[in-house]
Amino acid sequence: MSPEHAPHILTITCPDTIGIVAEVAGFLRDEKCFIEESSHFGDADTGQFFMRTQFCYPEGGFSADSFSEAFAPIAANFSMQWSLHDTTAKPRVLIMVSKHDHCLNDLLYRYRTGTLDIEITAVVSNHEDLRELTEWHGIEFMHVPVAGDKPAAEAKLKAIFAGTRSDLIVLARYMQVLSDQICTELTGKIINIHHSFLPGFKGARPYHQAYERGVKLIGATAHYVTADLDEGPIIEQVVERVNHTHSADDLTAVGRDAEAITLARAVKYHVEHRVFLDGNRTVVFRQ
Amino acid sequence: MSPEHAPHILTITCPDTIGIVAEVAGFLRDEKCFIEESSHFGDADTGQFFMRTQFCYPEGGFSADSFSEAFAPIAANFSMQWSLHDTTAKPRVLIMVSKHDHCLNDLLYRYRTGTLDIEITAVVSNHEDLRELTEWHGIEFMHVPVAGDKPAAEAKLKAIFAGTRSDLIVLARYMQVLSDQICTELTGKIINIHHSFLPGFKGARPYHQAYERGVKLIGATAHYVTADLDEGPIIEQVVERVNHTHSADDLTAVGRDAEAITLARAVKYHVEHRVFLDGNRTVVFRQ
Amino acid sequence: MSPEHAPHILTITCPDTIGIVAEVAGFLRDEKCFIEESSHFGDADTGQFFMRTQFCYPEGGFSADSFSEAFAPIAANFSMQWSLHDTTAKPRVLIMVSKHDHCLNDLLYRYRTGTLDIEITAVVSNHEDLRELTEWHGIEFMHVPVAGDKPAAEAKLKAIFAGTRSDLIVLARYMQVLSDQICTELTGKIINIHHSFLPGFKGARPYHQAYERGVKLIGATAHYVTADLDEGPIIEQVVERVNHTHSADDLTAVGRDAEAITLARAVKYHVEHRVFLDGNRTVVFRQ
Amino acid sequence: MSPEHAPHILTITCPDTIGIVAEVAGFLRDEKCFIEESSHFGDADTGQFFMRTQFCYPEGGFSADSFSEAFAPIAANFSMQWSLHDTTAKPRVLIMVSKHDHCLNDLLYRYRTGTLDIEITAVVSNHEDLRELTEWHGIEFMHVPVAGDKPAAEAKLKAIFAGTRSDLIVLARYMQVLSDQICTELTGKIINIHHSFLPGFKGARPYHQAYERGVKLIGATAHYVTADLDEGPIIEQVVERVNHTHSADDLTAVGRDAEAITLARAVKYHVEHRVFLDGNRTVVFRQ
């Protein structure tokens, strides 16, 4: 499919009022755009309206510039924050890991087979362990040690993010806490996988906490990273059933599949522009 | 909430083309209707478009007649099949049972507590067993024996359906096969619960079939009834995990919860006008 | 089945060591008992051993007294806490409620249909709302108001528990906190349903907490009641998927099915003598 | 852990009768074996008894030969089919694939990380596509084309199975039907993943069948291979929820995760000696 015929995705956030859908849909019709999928939601609590529309442009070349220029007055009228995304331009994702490889392996597999339609710009780690796995997939591995000088490591990370023109950072079991500053700078652009069913078992060693508490289900939570550790907006959660025969180590093993699946889904929703921030919650337009 | 301010639901089926959403949304805006929830889907295979929009009418009285008159030209233009539903008018549901009471009990509970916002016009059965349960809920119980004279029984059923001005028949473990004629007459208006994960284990005694086959999950399927037994369009399916320690009777017991939940969901989706027939499939706009 | 041929269940807790299963199984064989189902588990952490064996006694009359006398030396040798349960003697269950009826309705249904093989000794409530539902099932309803004089209410509750010879109290959405004293006296004999996925959202209004936090799954937890509120040993947990369109009220409605199913399972496991206390955890020998 | 102290697993199948558990447990106690995990089940339908006991031998060297010699009279007495498995001896698994790599990738990952404690003897394929993935894991890849001469290909397969001293063949989306002869010869030693929820959608292109039928859940089934295609004893099944927006291709993509997880579980249960054939069903002693 040539880029000018490829589907585009329009995402909108604005104060809720009468007539938004009519205006947007009317505009798309006038532009001869065929809507393939469209979702919208008005949050009665926050008064915010969210919309995601995927459309294609069957005849003639599509020009993002002219589309945007024509759409600007509508956007201004409704005080919209909006973006137009070309689905042929792959989102650029920077992955960060430490030593655990189950989430990385899963993301690399989905990347390699095209299930996850992204460009992985690099894998950054504070350890060397996952270099070989990364490089076999033809992806650059960067070792950024943290020990001793965290500010220096973080400065390097920011340089890498900028230098690789990445759109998103995925913490695929990266075991270091990021500074408040970088969390704030990159709001909505860092996804973390926490290995518990948040808000249960925040903090360290959640599977050991779960074992001590004797829960019958364990889980994983993918969320945006904020300065408030383990409190960022939740994107996806998955649970697995366990029982009394599972030791803390068993729980850790059982949880790995849940973590990998949860993170993969959250990344997929994000790069397909299905996730919207709505205060400390998210709106996720799942397929 | 007074009726004239209550939410209404507009449902539309028509051939897919550019501009439908724009036209409908534009119309609603011009009528000062505030959209509360809206979903649409174009089936690329069948070329059909489906839309469900729930809106409220904040100022002045809403008149279904004037709304319909104004909407008629748009509907004609796009060859729409459409309906307008007042959410304060409770769908009228006729329930049919034999001897098993788990689905009936569940429906009556949801009815009694308002979870399922319907009017139950009567419970019809070919046995007397469930009279007391029905009548305690203040609902009329009608015994329509089938043995010997099926056509007479079916004629009586049709008279009851018409006489009670019912919109929907729910077969809540009714163990008689309906005639092709009534299935055809009431297409899309009869929901059945089949106690297996269709298309596995069609026909009689599905839990015994499941036991013989040694499956590790059993299920239930709610579907519209067609002349083709157990082949009607599926609305909802649920499964439960089982293992080698479960006898056929155990499977039957385990399956009851799945059946009740599956049927309750299907009825809820139907009476909220969330289900559309799309050939032999359904489009279900779940919340 | 006459009582003397009915299955019996032997439950054992003792320090783990070599030879327990051999001794118990050898004893049962010598007594001509046929094992129908047997489970055991040694907790490497606590050093405790747990065993549940269901057996029948095919020939001649079974005498609990002579069985117990013969088993006593083995029990003493291994320092066992043990019980012998006749499966024809229905466990006597006292249910406590406030105004919500979904858990009570579910328990009554399972009781009425024999799915839950118990005797319900009475339903006690601090409100009058659920009298009619209870009495229709032929069960005594007792109104024990709490307002003003909690100690008096609790004294009355204890008198009812004793007077009805109940074995178990089920808090089926009873909205009052019991005193430390009664929690301690009846350790392992009071089951509560908490409407969240513990340890997430302890305390009041968990669905509202869940809404604020924006979780993607909500849950219910059945646990034994201890003096430490919402911290008692967990018996069973169930979750349901939700999304951004669900208000706090919607979450409450969605959660009801999960609560009812979770509580019914926990009660079933308990009355089938499948649950063992293991410190602050439980061992549950599920089918 | 030195081999002589490592856990061993004893598996037994025999006609059910009184005293089997007592005899086996008594024997283990006399041999000073400490039982770590034990499960047994008597199938009232088939009259067969199944037992799996994992035990360790804390003091002195364990000798499989002397254990077996001592156990032989008990085994003979109860007409047991039995095996003793050293858990330090890794099961030798031969994997067969065609072009789809999701199941292979998942098995290789679990193998590489030790989650699946097996030796992969080789990967055999009728295509060359998956050579690179296999060889990167340090595993031999063998191309055995089928086109034209199926008997020759199968003879070669049997030679590879014997030559590599494999214990199990895993068909990880191998798209050729094996001959009746090899299925019979290797009864209980070949595991296949079928990409549907059997017995629904047997045969070719199950996701397309599922799409046509409009199901709301799709699934995967791992089963032993028998001469009767898609009818072999089921080991494990998993389902995923889908809806009307999923095309047949979408279903295929959604199903991949279910297939990989289902197959990995079945292989794990098998190599941990948790699966027993019970006529056309299986007994699976899950953790």
C-alpha cells in the first residue's frame, strides 16, 4: 500500500460538548475519507471527550499538511488537542532492561514477526546480560551502567532517546527507579511493567509479598510512569490463578507469562494510538 | 427522570458507504441531542454498516414522532433499517422453561433487583415444576403441555406471545424443539441457551458428550434460534475449567453457572439494543 | 445411601515428617475403607502437613466411635489435630446480611437446589429488608439491630450461634465490623466476602477506590475473619474485566456476580472440609 | 544437587482396589523416602487407578536398581504398569515444525531459560524457514522434505527419533498428517497443537471456520496424536475472547498466544510425568 493511500489515525482530546462527532465526521466525509474504525468517549466526571478515528483516503494522494490546515479551525473551535498519525510510519520504541529477559524476548519476537508493528531503536541496559539476545535480532544494545552515578546515566539515557528519535520508552523489567525529572518530562511516553496486580503489592519483591499474603490470583500491571512510583495511570492488567503449592519462586515463574502478555498488549495499544490519559486514569479504545 | 428527557437509542443497519456517521451525528447535533454512547462497525465481508447511538435530549420535550419524521429522509437516502427506542419503555420478555431452574432463577433475580431492566410478561412451561418460583416473583406462570399435540402447543405459544405483547422469547433451558415455522416468523426474537461451547457438542446431552471426549474446558452458548438447530447466530459464550475428576454429573453442575451468566448477558445485550444480525454472525456492541 | 455406608472425610494437620501418608493409608486399608479422593500437602515454610481423605466403607456398619478409638494412637504418635466428618450430616450455617441481597440470593438458590449441601440455621440482619426473601425459602429471619448498642447485638449473635448449633457464620455483605473478641473466639469459623481484590482496596467503598485508581480488572475476595480487618486468610478470589466506560456504580454492578460466585465457592470448599489454616494463608484442596 | 539425592517420580497405573496407596506409601516410608508431592485418582468409569508420587531420598545414595527390585513384588501384586523417573535426567524432545514459528519460538525460549527443563534433540521441518532461529539456540535443524515421497520422509523421521534417543515428539504447528502406523507405534509419545477448541473446528483452517461461525471465543487444544485425526486424548485447552471486529486473519493473530501457551503447558505436564492416558481421556495431575 503506498503511503498516500494508507490508513491514518486522528486522535482528539477536548472538553465534552454537543456536536464534536458531527463536526469531525462531517469533515472526514467532505474530505472523502472512509472511516474504518472509530471510537469516542465522554468522561462525565472530568468533562473530557476522547476520540480516535482510523480512516483511509481511497482516491488521489493524501496530504497530511493540507488535511491539518483544513482541520485547524475545527480544532480551535472545540479547543482540541489532536494528532494525525500515518499508520505506515512505525512508532520508534526504546526498550530498557536489566537482567530478566522474558518481557524483552516477547517484545523482540512480536517485533521480528511483525505482530508488533514498531521500530526498536535500541535496547538500553544497566547490565550486559541481554546483549547477545538483542544483537541476534539486529538491534543495537547499549550498556549504560547506573552504579555510582545515576544522574550521569540518566543524562546519557536522555541523549539516547533524543539521538535515536524515539517516541516511547518501554521499561521491560528495568530495575532502576527513574528520577522525578525524567518522569515529568516524558509524561505519557514511558510504559512500565509492574509484576503485581496494582495497587496490591507496590514496591519491591511483589511475588514474595503475594506469597506471604496467600493470594489465590497473581497479576501484572502495565502503566505509564509518573514521579509517583507504581501510581501511574494503568493501561492493562492480567491475572493468573495460583494455589498453596506455589512457593514464592513458583509465583515468580507463573507470573512471567502474565507480565510479558500484559506489557505487549499495553505497548500495542499505545503505538496504535488507542490510549488516552484522563487524569490519573486511562481511556483505552481496545479492538 | 421524566420520559421526555430519558435517553433514547437509535439503531441503524444499512449498506456501508462514506458519510453515514457524519449524517447521523450532524442530525443529532441539529436536534440538540447529546450523545452518551455511540458505536458503529462496517463489515468488509458483507458490506453492511451497523450503528447504535444512545443520546439524551436535555431541553424541552422529546417527541419520537417529530424525530422520526425529520430523520426519515436521511434513512431513505442511505437505505437504512432503523429503530428508535425509548429507554424508559421496558422490553417485554416471555420466558420459556422446562424443569431446570438455574437460568430462570438467575433471570428472575436480575429482574427483581433491576439489574436486568425488563418486563417479564409470563413464564411458559411444558411442566408444572417451576410454578411456585415464578409466582413468588409475582409473575404469571402458564402451563402449556406439549406431549401429544405439538402444533396445538405452538399455536398457544404464539397466542401468548401476541396476547402479552412480548418483544422477545427467552428459552431458559426449554427442552422442546420449536418448529421451523415459528423460528422463521420470529427471527432475531428468540434467544436460546445451549449448554455447550458451540459448535462443539451440538444436540442432546452435551455434558455427557464433553465427558466422553475428555475436554478440559466446558462452556455455554447463547444464540438466536433459527430453523437450523444449534446453528443460529451466536451472541455470547462463556467457558469454565474442568478436569479428570469431574464426572458427567459434575460437569453438569459446573456448567450451570456458566449457562446462567451467558444467557443473562445475551438477554441484557439484546434488550439494550446492542446486538445486530449480520448474516449468520452477530455484531455486539458491548459496553 | 444409609448413613453407615456414606462417605466420611478425615482431615489432619500435624508437623510434617516421613511416613504419615503410609500410616494413614495403611490404617484405612486395614479398616477396609475405600479411598475416593485424597489430597495432602507439606508446607516447607511452616513445616506443617495437611491431609484430607474421603473414603467409604462398603461392608457392614461404620462406627465413628470405634474408628476414632482405633485411630487415636496414630494421631497421638504424629501429634495430629484431626477430625472425622460424616458427609450425610449437613454443616449448619448461619448467614448474616445487611441490605445487599445478591450474595444471600445466590446462597439461598444453591441451598434450595442442593448445589450447596448445607443447613441454613437462620439469617441474621441488622435491617429488615431481606426478611421476605429469607422466609420464602422457609428459613428463620432474625432482626438484630446494632445501632446504639453493639455489645448487646454481639451478645445476641453469640447466643444465636450457640442456640442454633451453627458451625459456621457467613458474612454475605454484612456491613458491620465484628469485635476482636468474637473474631478470636470463632477463628476459622467466620467467612467474609470483601468486594475487592485484596490486598488492593481494603476498607470502605472499594469500588469507588477502584474507579479512582482506574484499574482494568475488579475482584472479590472471600476470607476468614480475623481481628485484623481485611487481613484474614484468603480462601478464594475472582476478577472481572472492566474499562473506562464503567462508572463507580457500574463497577459495583459488575462486581456483584464476582462476589456471589467467590463467596459460594469459599463456603462450598469450607463445608466440604477442603480448607485448612496455615498461618495467615490457607491450603485449599480444590476438586 | 547430586543425582543420588535428587527427587524421583514414581508413576503407576493399575486396576483400582483397596490398599494401593497404603502399600506404595508404606514402601516409600520403609525406604526412607520423603514424599514431596503425591496425587492419585481412581476412575470409577474405567476402573483404573493412577498415581504420581515425587519423593526425595535424604540420606545415602539412591539406587534405582535396588529400588526397582524391591518394588517389583508390590507392582506384580497389583498388576501395575509403573515407571521410576530421575528428575535430573532431562526428557529428550524432538520438535517438528513447518513454517509458523510462534510455538517453536515459545518452546525455545522456555528451553533456553530453563522454564521447560528438557533436552531438545533436534528440530525437524519439511521447510527451511526456521533453520536460523533453531541454530541460534545451538540446536540441530534437520530438513526432511515430504513432497513426493511421504513414506521415505516418515522412515527418516523414525530414524531421527531413534538416533537421537528422543522420548517425545512435539508437533509445534507441523502441517503434515502422520501415517496411522507411526501414530500407533508412538502412542502417547506425540503431542500436537490444534488451533481450535476441539471438538469444534476439526480439520483445516479452523480460524476461518471460527470466523464463518461467528464464535465469541477461540481456542487451542494440545492433544496426543492418534490415527484418528484431531480425536486424540486432550491434554490442555485455552481460549481467548474475540468479537465481530476480528477478521479471520485477526483471529489467527489472536490465537497465536493461546496456541503457544497451550502447547508449552502440555509439554511441561508430559515431561514432568503428570499426564496419564485413560482410554480416550487423560488424567493430568496439575500443580
